[in-house]
Amino acid sequence: MVRRLFYRPYYLGSLLGAILAILSPPAATQQMRLSNIADLPLGRWSGVGDLTRDDDLCVYMNPPGRYRVTATGSGTAGAFWLSNGNAVLPYAARWNDSKGPGGNLLTAGVPLTNQSGANSQRDDCSLGGLTANISITITTSALFAARAGGYSGTLTLLIGPD
Amino acid sequence: MNAQSKIRLVAAISILSMSSIALAATQGSLGTTSTGISALDAQIPVFYKITDVADLHLGIFDGSGDMEQDDDVCVYSNDLGHYKVTATGSGAANAFTLTDGTHTLPYTVKWNDEDGTNGNASLTSGTPLTTQTGADQTEPDCTTLGNNANFQVTIAASAAIQRPAGDYTGTVTFVIAEDN
């Protein structure tokens, strides 16, 4: 008699746990996508002023939340450099977690955290619109100090949950 | 004889055309993280610049000595620091002459690709003086390294003494360009 009484509560607890597991769906895996990226031709320098170019991007995140972005250039150790094969031309990169240039300066290889405003409706932002911006600046002083020629490089952007 | 000369100088920039490089952005994929890549490029033409140019006041002829002035200037080039310089005057057919409105007063011009006049070379109006070196390759105003060229103007006493008294003025134009 005692033995059967002892097991009954334990059996009910296990049954309840199984029922709850069936009713509760598994935690959603956060999905992210960076898209609408364009190449950034900064053009031919006129001899006056900085060279600048920016691009509105799509950052998708679902479930919504905060994200981080890490940028690396194609220079040595991921430096933000363009190259003509012999010489380098440094640039600055800035990330904005909304459309249009602005936001925060990026440091190569260092995550910029606490970014918000990602699109959670469509992974190409075709609904809800673009949500971020990358801008590139080559300063006048850097341009004057560089040799004449064509310079090129790449900028890699990695987004992930924060 | 009273002679006064004033020389105004201008600068010129030579620009060559350049072509852009083929590009191809990479879009990120859907995942727990996402990576995109953008290609960047820029073109810097060959540039030259001459600055810190001053007017030259050669003063009042004393009746016996040459009248002479020189000026250190800054030459900038982003093309290995080499250049050629061509000077033209404001006289007929770009001659190196000043005028009082009626009479002309010839002068000579020399160029040095270092500051100061030591080792300078004579210029012929409209004829490039080639293989000049030492242009500043980092700053268009030579702020850090200082001026790196010089031009010198001389009015020979033998020319001045033959001219009526008066004020004689003119300009000399220097063009800095690529040394092909």
C-alpha cells in the first residue's frame, strides 16, 4: 500500500512534464541576413576635398533583436586600406543602423555592438525597407599623400546577434 | 632712372584620365550570422601644384647694378616628384619683358629645383625646362618639408640704363607639368 502511494505523485509529475514539453515549441533559431550590398566606387579625385561614398543596406533579423556588425578591410590584418599594388590608401568606414550616412566609426575587426532597427519582415527588406548604411571616406590629406594611380580593395561586413 | 617691376605668377595642374576597375558585390546568406562583401575603388590622377608664389619688386634702378629678385616656391607632385617647368612672360609673343605702356624692358628668368639660387638654370620663354626633381610628394603646400624650388628674375643694368625713366610692370607665368 505504501509503495503504491509513493509512486503515484512521481508518476503524475513526469506525466505533466511530458505534456508541457509537447505544448511548448522549441526556442526559435535567430536568422539574420545582410543584403542589398553594392560596390562602392569612390571615383576620380578632383584634387579638392574628401572622397566619400555610402550605401543603404538591408539587415534582417528574426526574431527581432539587437545585433553587432564587424568590418574588415583587405589591407594587412584586415586594415581599411585600398592598394595600387605598391602603395596603400587608407579609408575610414562608418556604420549607421538606419538609412543614410552617419552612425559610428568602425574599427577593423572590432564588433560594433548594440545595433538595432533590423528588418524582421523580409530577409531582402522588400517589405519594411532598408535598415542600415555603410559609408566610406578617404580624406584629402590621405589623397594628397598618395601616389597617382588606381586603388582598389574590399570591405567585408559580418552581422550577428548581439 | 626709376624702375619698378612686379611679377604675378599662376599655377597649373595637369590631370590624366584613368579607368575604373571591374567590381562585384557579394550578398549575405540567411543564417545565424551573415556576411557581405563590397568592392571599393578610387582613382588619383597625376597632380602638380605650385604655391607660395610671391610678386617680385625689383626696386629702383641705381644707375649701375643689375636689378634682381628671387622667390622660393613650393612644387607638389604625386607622381614621383619629377616635373618640368615652362615660363612665359607678358611681353609680345610671351617675351620676358616689362613695359611702361610704351617701352619694353627685358629681363631674364632662372629656375632652381631646390630652394635658393645656387645651381639655377636659365629659362627660355615657352620652352620647358625638364628633369626637375624634388617636388613635395605628400603635402601640396610644403608645410613640413618647406619650399623646394626657386625662380629668379634679373634686369641687366645694361638694359635698364637704355630705358626712359618710369614704372615698368609685367607678369611671368610658370606651368608645372608632367615630365614625359
